Amino acid sequence: MSSEPENQPQPTPSGNDPDPVVIEPDPTPEEDPTPPPPPPPDDTMGLVVTVEPGTWYEVTSVCSTDTCPNLNTSTTEPMVYSNAGAIRMVCGVCGKFRPILEVVKLDPQPEMS
């Protein structure tokens, strides 16, 4: 004898039932990976770099001010003119000097008019 009451409805297969819909949970959005900080400034570079006067350079620098939102954010300025033979870069957010990572002399030099 069965312990189930006889009045319980029993599921019956039906050929007219639609396919069951499987609802999958939404995938979790991937977090944007934080870019790694740029390499520390070379010992030969610094806040002021001496170069040829009256020459155009491409300069890469990084902000190293702890309280600045641009901390460890490097930027490359494609055209920097060395009027007196020295280059300094300043962070536009915190106003502090940025250590220079790389200086490349432009070749060919832009023409002055």
C-alpha cells in the first residue's frame, strides 16, 4: 500500500506542454582591471632634465604626489620646447613637479616660422 493519499493530483505528461524555459542568472560584470603603475623614474632622470636649448622633445612624466588623483598616472607630451635647455613637467591637477621618465628628441624638428 502506498502512504500517499489517493486524492492527490499526479502529474501526467502532455504532448502540448511547451519546452521548459531555463532562466540563468545574470553573469557578474567583470571589473575593469586597474592598469599597473608606470615604472619608477630612472636615477638619471628627475624633476629637471638638461637638454639642448632651442629644441623640441617628446616627454613622458608621471605624478608621484601621494594626495593627487593622478598618482602613478603617466602622460606623454608630444611636443615640448626646451627654450633654455632645461625641461620641467608640472601636474595639471596638483600643481607639483612630475618626475620625468623619458625624453626623446624629435627628428625631424618642427619648423619655426
